[in-house]
Amino acid sequence: GDSVTQMEGPVTLSEEAFLTINCTYTATGYPSLFWYVQYPGEGLQLLLKATKADDKGSNKGFEATYRKETTSFHLEKGSVQVSDSAVYFCALSDRGITGGGNKLTFGTGTQLKVEL
Amino acid sequence: AAGVIQSPRHLIKEKRETATLKCYPIPRHDTVYWYQQGPGQDPQFLISFYEKMQSDKGSIPDRFSAQQFSDYHSELNMSSLELGDSALYFCASSLDRGSYNEQFFGPGTRLTVL
């Protein structure tokens, strides 16, 4: 079945440091890939997405590129802020399935702590 | 913009009791997904509904049941609650377009079983 593997946390960085959170996936087809962020006590928010190979998703300074050859979707940000402290989940869903079949498969989440 | 609404936000129950969680999708969204997130865990897919019919099923215990009503809201019914059912339960809704359907998540219901 489909699966997502992401680096374990917590990841602790100083403000303005460069961030990389690794994510690799296993899927039978060509999934859509997502990064979700969860702030303490809150729900899941979509951070960015990519729906086909070589697509780059970007939002709020975060970027991730859909690499089919390495089955990866690593999250990067050039300069993190304290407000970026949260748990980040990599996820995938099968594409092209109609009728409510696009369930999300999540990685285990990576906690990011950004310190001054 | 309207978001996904879940109620209640917090629920405390005793073992062997029942619980009902409600989800109100974004207007005109036709698909609802339920996920369970245990403490420190990733969200796990439970079940989904499209146009009021069950469309997919994941790791949902037999003690749980769910349905989607004519107004597209959904309810997750949980019986014979166990301590291990304590978790954050998310509902997400989407509009089925066939190729890519972004899911919008509600704030979750935190269930505590004592």
C-alpha cells in the first residue's frame, strides 16, 4: 500500500536558519503530494501541494518539488521564523479517483522548533 | 470564507459509553473524510463518504459507524468506548472534481475516554 516516510524530529533551529525536512513516498501510481502544518492545539492546514512530477509547490516561503525519480518531496525554507514552530506532515493521495476515493496517507510528522 | 465545522470541540466520556461526533462540510462540498490522530501520531484515515454513500473505508473499528446525511453533514458514532479511542478526530471535506480534490480540514474534536 501507499506510505510516507519523513525525518523524525524534533528539529531545532535558530531563527533565520535554513530548513529541510525530508519526505519520501511509496505509491503504486502517480500520487498528489502535500505538506500540511499543525500548530499547537489546532487542526491541519494545507501548506503546499504538487500534483505531478517536477511540480514545485510553494507558500509562505516554503517550497517542495515533486521528484518522481527519487520518490521525494522534501520541504525547504530559506529563513525560518519563530512563528514557523509547528508539526509538519508530508502526505499523499492517489490521483484520478472519483467518488471520494482520495484519502490522505500521512507521514509521522516532524516537529520544528525555532528559537531566537 | 466558510470552513469545516466540527462539534463538539471537546468531549469527555467514560469507558463503554457512546459518543457522536458531527461534521459540517464546506457548502457545496460533496465528500467528507474522517481521520483519527492519536497522541503524537499521524492522522489515520477512518472512512469517507461521497454524495451520502460510503466511498472508502480505512482502519475504522467495528464499534464505530458513520453516515452522511441529505444535507451533507456527517456523523461518526462510537460505541463501547475504550481508553485507546482517546484522540483528535478530524473531518475534512472536498469537492470531487475527479483529478485532484483538495481536502479542507476542520479544527477537530478532542475525545478523552476515562
